[in-house]
Amino acid sequence: MDIHIYVYIFLGIVIFILGYTTWNILRKYEQSTDTILELEDRIINSKNNINDAFEKMKDLDRREMFETDDDVGQVFKQIKDTIESLNQGV
């Protein structure tokens, strides 16, 4: 009869430890999932803001005066290339 008590106590401790570790891992997993979703939303919002700004920039340059200018055109092209690479990555 005495051995049964020790077995029950041991099993109870093991169950408690397994339950605690499972709960702790689940909590950390949920926190990291929330963080990933937040960051993903930020990236998508930033991408949309950059695309909107680029479209406004293109609207302002209807006659393509800036786009064909040497210095300003180069910056315009760099911005355009950066936006295109963002669109491919996201």
C-alpha cells in the first residue's frame, strides 16, 4: 500500500510539471504569433503608404519633367525601383 502512495505522488508531480511547461510554451507561442501579425500589418501599411506616395508623385509629374531630368530623374528611378522590390517581397 505504501508504494502506491509514492507512485501517485510521483505521477502527480510529473503531471503538474508537464501541464505547467505546456501552458508556458502555449503562452509564449501566442505572444510571438501576435507580434508576427502586428509586424506583418505594419509592413503592409508601410507598403501601401509608399505606393500611395509614389502614385501622388507620378500625378504631380504628369508632363514627366522631373522623371526625365538628370538628377531628379535618377532619384525618381531609385524610388521606383525600391517600391518595385518591396512589391515583389511582400
